[in-house]
Amino acid sequence: MIGRIAGVILHRAADHVLIDVRGVGYVVHVSDRTAAALPPAGGAVALYTDLLVREDILQLFGFPTLLEKEWHRLLTTVQGVGAKASMAILGTLGAEGVARAIALGDWSAVRAAPGVGPKLAQRVVMELKDKAPTVMALGGALTVDVPAGEVVVEAPAWKTTAQTAPVQSAAATAEALSALVNLGYGQGEAAAAVAEAAGAAPEAGTSDLIRASLKLLAPKG
């Protein structure tokens, strides 16, 4: 199993990149969102990968964080969601957006992905809603780190735009969710509140998310 690729981009396309790893070129399929954020040809890159094995084909799919890879794994467990549909959903929403949509039961957000109809979107939300809190709790600790010397690179710009902000957001979400669960709230209701709060203020830190979530969870009336 190839779980991670780190090397230099030789060629970029709309839905895949060719990465040179010490003389061996790997074609890695990526979402629109990831493709748009990757560096130009000649730049260094590291992606977590999932290998699709079928009788007639072998395909590598790449993700900037392990969190996104985990969502891909879960999405493809839903009947009718193949790798192509999963990449479309992640390309449209991103890992954080997928978490919010599923935690809130917002199947219309999932439906916005190209090729995903209403029935499939509803099935995704129904089958994964109970799993959303666990994945959200993984937080931003799951990220790509290129060890020094593995590829020659000086703080690539793509890592800031494509990776740092989502990772910080995921970490804040995970910490807020943990705090609410420690206060006695159920994982499902806590995840929904944090998801709603994070959707309203994507740049919010942990303490702000906790305060906003507690307001949402407060008894009405």
C-alpha cells in the first residue's frame, strides 16, 4: 500500500499531478480544490495517498491532510459513492465543509458536488452522521510534514494557503468539541453545535467556538 508521496511535481492537470520520487513518476489524482492549491511544476509537494485497486486499473488519490484522506475513506463506504464522487464532494466542500454538512444533516451542501444527486447526498448524510464527531475529533494534528532532507524546499507557499489554515481550523474544531463533551454534552449535539459555529465564523479560535457553541446549545425560551 502506498500511503504517502513526497517529491517534485513534473506535470499538473485539472484532476491529477505527476510527481517524481527519486526518478520514479507517480500519477496522483486529486480534487479540484487540492489541484488549485498545489505549487507549479518544479515545486516540492507531499500528499497522503489512497490506492484504488481494481481488476483493470490501479489509481492513486492524493490528499493534503490525513483528515481529508479519512473522510475519503468514509465517503467511499457509502453505497453509490466511488472514488470519483468522493473527490467531487471533497473538491466542493473540503474536509471541514464535509464535516459540517454531515454533522448538521445538510444534505443539500453535499448535493452541490458535481454528479451527486439528492438521494445519494441524503444517503451520505444519513450513513455518516454518527461517525462525524469521531472524525472531527481527529482535528488538525493529522497533517503532512515533509521531513528535512526528503525534498529540497524552502517553506513552499502552497503549504500556507492549502494546508495551514484548514489544519488550524480543524484543530480548533476538535478542541472545542472535546471541551463540550467534557462538559457533559453528547457527541452528536456537540458536533452539530461546533459545526454550526465554525460555519458562521471559519476563522474562529477554540475559545470563540466554545462560546458560540454553548449559546447554540443553551435552552431556548
